[in-house]
Amino acid sequence: MPSPARLLALAAALALLASRSPAEAQRGRRRAPLRIAVLADGPAPTYVDVATRLAAEMQPLLRADHPDVVVPSVPTAVGDWTQARADALVRDALADREVDLIVGLGVQVGRAVGRVERLSKPVLLPFAAPALQGLPRDGATSGRRNLAYLTGLIDLQRELRRFNEVVRAERVALVVDRHITDNVTGLPEAIAAATEGLDLQITLVPVDPDPDAIVAALPEDAQAVYLGPLPRLDVERAPALLEALNARELPTYASEGRRWVELGALTTLVPDDDLVRRLRRVALQAQEALAGEDPGTFPTAFAPHAELVINMATARRIGAWPRFELLTEAELLNDQRGRRGPELTFRSALREAVERNLDLGARRVDQTVADARVDQARGALIPTLDGNAGFQWTDPDVASPIGNSERQLSWGLTGQVVAYSPRALAGLRAAEHSADATEASIRTAEIDVIRQAAEAYLNVLRARTAERINRENLGRVRRNLALAEVRREIGAAGREEVYRWEIEIADGRVKVIDAIAVRNQAEIALNRILAHELEAPFTIAEPSHADTGVVLDERVGRYLEDPWSFDVFRAFLAREAVANAPELQEIDAALRAQRRTLVGQRRQLFLPDVVVQGGFTHVFFRGGAGSDPIDASGLPAGFEGLTNSFPEQDDFTWNVGAGLQWRLFDAGRYAEIDQAEASITQLETQRAAVELAVRQRVRSALHAAGASSAAIRLRRDAARAAQANFELVTDAYRRGAVGLVRLIDAQNQALLTDLAASNAVYDFLLDYVAVERAVGAFTFTLPPEELDAFVRRLNRFATERRAEEREQAAEPIDEGAARPEEGA
């Protein structure tokens, strides 16, 4: 008789064996590696691709608990596309004691599994349509021991509705692999139910895996093609099929997903990550099944994401343009609108604004006018030269050889120079200072344009970010709608949840449309400032939330981080602003001009104008009476010598002279002096006011920038918390632990905080642009060496300020001076 100790050991061993799953018990007996069988309906690249992806998900997950696991990357058993062969594959895998877990791929393998009422080992079906494959269903699970599958393959009604929204067709050819149509029962009825209320005429077209045969099988009156599951068609032949369909200008929907849209299909709702999510779920099911859990209790519902993707190159080719509201939520492939045009960076935009802005160009003409006024004022001190020429006809009775001839031609030059004139000199200096004032005013206009361009550029970025965030939120609403439909399908929610999410989708689309309008307006505003065509496209990169370096050097940014540094920074920039402000430079130039005018007006009271002038005249033709010398032959005897006393005709004469001119009395001059003195006083007062305003503007702008800088981190923290809360609430909603209102509230909070986080960055950037405008110099436009010099000045100022504060702190306190204050 066995001893009590042996009986106790035997009982413990039996309990240990009983606690193992069948698969673990078999491995315990065999001590063989864990094996997984992958069964497929037939040889097809699609099944190989799925097996490879499944192995990539399953191998690292299972290896932690089962180092010897073997997950095949290709199907281990392949049928011949017949149901009988699929039945045999399932029977053999269930009977094979070397196999611990079975994964089934294909319609026929799924039907074969559904016919086996008692499964001896875990069987997982990643793709299942229970009603069409005859699979058992018990609420949210299969209800059959060792059987787990995932539904949510194709929501035909939703996909056809969206396809019809894109192409607005009435007759659609539904192309499906003949292997599926021959092995799935109730497919026509399912299609009829899916198209109820859609006003579509659907023609089911069973096809073999040949592109030419598929195109030939299409009805002549087909207006669009829905490409259903084609497992036997090699994806390498898909481009040929899509090319043929596009050549016939037939819009195509790809149920195989985004990859087919990239190859040339028009649209799909199936994103890339759906297959990854599905296979990752299967890998988790395998882990739980091998740990002893019953797959028959695993949830079967799978909520596919619905993300509209449209190939705009295909749309342009076939002439099928989606409506505007669809473009609000679709991902657009080959969308030339966002990729045409030059790349516009922050600095290149500012450079173009300075070079091309029309308002600034008009202001620059003021400088040309001011320079011309300087030349005009200088002209009063530059010698003048006048030329003259004339013909004179004189009465023959008065013409004489010693005067003017009857007819004569002459020419001459007259010159004059103002050697000294208090008014002219003052006018010249005043004009020069006025030109300096004009230059300063143009500089003011330049920095205003730079600020406008910077703000317009940042507003474009803000608008594009808001558009992206609203699009992403719309995608989240779509996914939540899919969750609500799954909850309704398993009885966890009513139709009202689906309707509520459809309302949220409509609201989300409106927000996206509004965001697009704001973005278009921002782009037009930027194009106007840059003097481009108003709707000319351009490429622009959206910075990350952390990218504030576009306007603020990190060496400068650290002065915004603590109160002492911030105080130093305000004092330094206020000093820089006074030195840089073009408004002050303009007033200074106007003051110099007015003071020089006053000097000239005062000197003119007692100093004369000195003018030097001269000229010559040349008579180069004489004719008629008086043109000949005096003839002495007719004179009486003894008078011939008298002719020598008459002057000969001189054809060339000249003169030079100088003059002084005083205005002895002019009451208006004293009024002008009084006016000039009053203008100077006014300008001096105005300068003091402007200087104070400049200092105030810098400090106020810095306080705004400091607040918005601190808000960036806080807004990001809020966005992260809201996103984490949204994910938790979404998971709880998926499990039925919270209701619809909680999820909508969490989603809206996530949207608002995400927008606030992105806006916080742009608010700070815009505030700091205002700071630099107040300073009168934009550091983000400086060359590196000038920026380094600016930072050195700032650091030196901070060092000097700290030394002054230390000296003040070291000074002894005058206690006697403090007593009266204390007594008061």
C-alpha cells in the first residue's frame, strides 16, 4: 500500500497537470517546441503577406513565455480552393498532436472550422463573417470552446454610401473573387440589405484573378467599380487592372485598403493600420489561449477605422472631382495644391516682403523725392549759366558803324553764382536733414512690413495647424462612430449613440470647413504682403510645438525664465529700443532740420547775400546800313583824320561784377523765426513723448511675451492630460464602462486643449515679434555674427546690472535716515 507521502505527491502532480491547458499538457508530454499552424484556402500572395505580418506580431509576444515557439511566416498548409480540401486541412491540423494552435485564413477554412462543433485546440480566425460562413455566435463571443474570430471585415453599406458621395454614380459594379461568391451563402441578400435606401443599382460581378478578364466582365453601363476582396489576385498585377479601369474613366473603390489607392484606385475607407491592429489582436488572443484561457470567451467584435483616402491624380485623370465637404476630412494623395509653388521659409518670407512689398515700394519713392529736394536746395548755391542768341533789324536811318548795324546776329553767355546766402545754406542743410527723416520713416515702414510678414506667416502656420487638428479630431469621431456601431451590434448601446456620433461628424466637418476658410484667408493675406498672386500656392513647413527658435534664439530665451533675468531683459531692450527706434531717428532728423532753418533765418537778419555774375556777347554777322566802317573819302579835306577818333565796331564784349543784397526790413521774417522756435519746442516735446512710448511699448510687449511663453508649457501639460483622459475614457467606452456623454466631453476637451497648446506657441511667437518691432530691430533677421554681438551686449548688460546690485547691497544702511520713516 502506498505511503501517505507518495499519495500526497501523486495528488500534487495530478493537480498540476489538471491546471494546464490542453496545449501545455501536450507539450509537457512531448517536450517539443510550441507549434502554430497557419491554414489557407489556396496559394495566394495575400495569404503569404498576412502570415508574414502575423508572425512579426506574434513571435516577439509569445517568445517571452515560450522561447521555443515557432510562428510560420507563410501558410503551413494550403488548400486548392475547394471546400473539401479546406475541410481536410482543418481535420488534419486538429488531429496533429504536434500543433498547439491553429490560425485560419480564407472563406473555406472559416466554413470548415464552423462545421466542427468540438475543437480540440485553440483556433483563431483573423477575418470572419459569421453569418456568411456559418460560424457560431453567442452575444459578443463565439460561444464555442476554443474558437475565436474577429468580425468587422467590410461595412458594405457605409463604404458604398461614402463611395457614392465621392463619385455620385447610380450604377456600380461590385467585383468579387469568384472563390468567395461560390463559397459564401447569402451574399446577394447581404448586398441588397446594404444598399437599401442608397438609390444605387449594384451588379455583382464574380471574377477570376486576371485583370483583362475582370475588365471584360464589367457591365457596359457601369458608372463606377467597387473592388471587393480579390485574394487570388497578385498585388503586383493590381496596377495593370487599375490602369485599365482608369483608362475607361471608371471611378474605383478599393476594399483592400490604402495600398491600392496608392497604386491608382480612386478612394478607400480602409487605412493601413487596420490590418496591423487586427493581427496584433490575434497575437494577443494567441497569448491568452496558450496561457489557458478559452478562446470561446474572447470578444469577436473588431471596430475598423474609417479614414477616407482619395488619390487626386486619379481624380484628375478620370475627371471625378470629390465635393468640397469630402475634402475636409479626406487624406489627399498626390494633391498638387499643397506641393506646387516655391518653398517659403520664415526668413525667405521676410526677405521677400522687404524686397517686393508694394506699400513699401511706394514709400521708398519718398526717398527719391527727398533726395531731389536736396538737389533742388543745393541748386541755389551752384553757379547758373544762361545762353542767348538773337537777330536784330534796326531802322537804317539810325543804324551806324559805331552802333548797331541794320541787321546783325549775335550770341552770348551769362553766369551767376551765389557766393554766400544764409537762407540758401540753411535751406540746403534743412533739406538734407529732411532727407534723413524720410529715410528714418522708410525704415519705420520696413520694420512694420517685416512685422506684418512675420505675423502673416505665423498666422498661416496657425491656420494650417488648426486645420490639421480639426481633421484629426474628425478622424477620432469617425473611429468613435465605428465603436458605437460595434456596441449597437452586440447590444451594448442603442441606435441613438450612432445618431449622436453622426451629429458630431457633421459638426466636425463644419469646423474643418471653417478652418480651411481661415487658412485660405491667411495665405491670401501673406501673398498680398509678398506681392504674389493672391491665390498663388506655396509650400510651407509646419514647425513642431516646441519650435520657438524660428524667432527667438535660445541664448536670449533664457532671460524669460526667471523674474531677475526678465527684469534685466526688459531694461536692456528698453535701452536698445531708444537707440534703434526709427521714430526717434525721424524726429531727431526733423529737429536738426528745424534748428538749421532757424539758424539761417536769424543770420539773414544781418548778413547779406553775396552774388558774383558775368558774361559776354559775340556779334558774328552784320549787314545793311552801318555794317561797314566809316568811309572818310567823302569828308572835306582836312577832316579825314576825324575817323580815327571814332571807336571801331567790337564784335566781342564781356563783363564781370559782384553784388551784396540786404533785406533791411521784413516783419514776416520775425514771424518765421518765432514759428521755427515753436516747432523746435514742439518736436522736442514730441520726442520725449515718443521715447517714453517706445520704452512703454517694449516693456508691455515683453510682459505679454513672458506670459505667453509660460503658457506654452502649461498648455502642453493640459493637452497631454486631456489626451490621456480621452484614451482612458475611449477604452472605458469600448468596454461599456462609461456612457456616450463622458466620451464626447473627453473628446471635446482633448480637441480644445490641443488647439490651445498649438495656439500657445503661435501666441508667443506673435508676441515676441511685437517685442522686436517695439525694439526697432528683428534679431531673427540678423546675420549670425550680428546676432552674436547682440547676445554679447545683453550678457554684458546683465553682468553690469548684477555688479551694481551687489554694490548697492554692500552699502551700509543709514539708520538715522530710517527713523523718521518708521516714526511716520
